[in-house]
Amino acid sequence: MTFGDLHPYARATDRVSIERLFEADSEVLSMWIAEPYVPLAAPVIEAIESRAGLGWYGYEIRPRETKEAFRSWMSRRHGWHLGDTHLLVSPSVGTSIGAAMELVTEPGETVILQPPVFTDFKPLVTRPHRKVGRNSLVLGNGGYTMDLNALESIAGRQDTTAMILCNPHNPVGRVWTHEELLAVADICSRHNVFVISDEIHADIMLEGSVFTPFAVAAKTSDVRWVALHGPIKTFGLAGVADTLLVTDDSEFAEMFNQMSSRLHLVRNNVFAMAATAAAYEQGEEWLQRLLTDVSRNVETLANGLPDPLRLVRPEGTYLAWIDFRELGVDVPDLARWLAHEARIALSPGHWFGREGAGFARMSIAVPQDVIQEATARLTTAIG
């Protein structure tokens, strides 16, 4: 069973972005946003429609069942029993990271990033006057790895106080192993570096991959950490649902709750609560179908890409990281070449840091014929 056609609303709403970012028209195939471009889970849609039908949208206390649905989901899907960890709520991943920056670092201190990495991380660090400690990922024949020796060196600097870990990694698709995460936990523990683990893509595990929460690796050390979760990527709810923060750090939880109260970060959204509960309680069948289709799309893309393009095979996420370097197109011109010659809108790799220059990110949570059309357009453009 497949999802059928590309969601028509995705086509319509992306038109403005295509015109502004890529200076192209609506005939360009849009595959640049990190979200599903397919019809979403019916139980989630029905839950939102049902809540809307009540005709009452005032203040509402978050029911305990919403958080319990998440706890049950993590136990069922990933074998992660949250136990007595603190479960906090914020409007978005960016809000969560921004709040953590304020709580665990000071202006002038260094926060470790591992580029190429999600575009919003750098400004979340630099705008509040923190510095970026670049621990660039290393690309080898087997894909990307962390440079643990360099991580040790950066973490050991006196002014380094935090690290943003992306697991699974956006955009390169790595799912860090238990051993790799143990090494990160050990390094950050010894150097008193607080780990902010963005695990928002945790549910998107492709065939053969297993998600390891940073919390599990952290059990062997006294590293301080907070992990970011929620249904926004899994179920295409970025415009609706909240982000959930998980931590075993009571001090951090108390500080976050104080900040949340002071800034009114938690003003419950009635649709978010309805969508989140429905997703975690009834969305599993839809997710399994999505994962099957994304895994199939990886193979279709790998087999259909024309020379000299190469796919860095993702282990998780529904994002494909494609190597365009051998085309010889100048880095600033790649996005324009893709939009105007290949007629495809992709996120150019340099958006994710200079380490991504010459690459581009493609969303592959789409019907299979969209992948086939994309590879056909690339083949024609290359000639």
C-alpha cells in the first residue's frame, strides 16, 4: 500500500517559498522542506476536525493522558521507559533550544555543533551571543562519522559549556550508534558539557536502523542532558503540535519551568493536544506505511540518480543527502541550477554549513512517482 499522489495542499502552499527562495515558478518540483508531502494520518486529521467541531477554543488544561500517550509510545516503539524523568512542553524545537541556551550557557561561551547540520542551530547559538565550536562530521566511504578526537579537544576548552547533538542527524541521515553516543556522553561528562539532544526525527528509522536515545547512553555517566521530542516530524504536525522536552535533570527542569512561567511559553493549544494524543495512540499503522514507502524511495533514488551524482544513504529521517560536487557547479549557483535547469527545489547543502557545500537535501517522504520524476529531471538536466 502506498500513499498515492503528492498532497495537493503541499503543492499550493509551497508556491510562495519557491518564488522567494529559488526565484522559480510553480512548475518546479518542491522537495526541500523536511516534512511529509503525503496525506497525513486519518486519526490525527479526524481528531483535529472533531476538536474544531466543538466550537469552543478557550483555555484548556493539558490532560495527563497526552503526556502518558508519549511515554507509552516511546516505550512501545523504542524500548525507552521514561520512568521518573521530567517531561516538559514548549512551542517548538527552536524555542526549546533557545531556552536551553539561556539556562545552561552564558554570553561568550562556546556551544558545540556538528555540521553540516540543521540550519537553525547556528543562529540559535550566535544570536544570544554564544560562540559556535565546530566539530565537523567526517565523510568517508561508509558515510559520515563524528570526529571524537576533535570533540574531545573542543569540549575540553574552558569556555565550552554545551553541545547540540542531532540524532538522527539532519541533513545527513546518520542514526548514531549506542557506542558513538556512549563516547559523546563520556566526553561531555568529563568536561562538564551540557548536551541538548535534538531527537525530533527519532521515529523515522529506516530498515536495519535502531534509534538509541541519548538518555540511554547517558546512564553510564553523570552528563547533564535534555532531549527534544514530539510528533511534528513523524506525523507532519510542525504547524500544529508542541515539542516535548525529556530530562532527568531536576535543576534544569525547575529552571525551565520558571522560564516557561515567566515568558508564558506554555499556553496550551487545543488542536495540538488533540493531534498529539491521536498521533501517539492511533498513528502507528500510518507510520509503518510511511517508513515502508520512504525505504523504498531510498532504493528508487539510489538506482535512478544519474552519474556523477551520489546518494549518501540515510539510516534515519525522510531526508536524502545528495552529492553534486562532481557536477562542477559553483556552490552559490547549485540551488539556482537545480531550480532552473533540473526544475527541482532542494535545500542547498551550504545552508547547513560550509561542510555541506556541493550537496543538497531532498525530502523523500513523497509518492514513489515523485522520486522517479525527480531523477528523470536530473538526468535530463545533466544531459
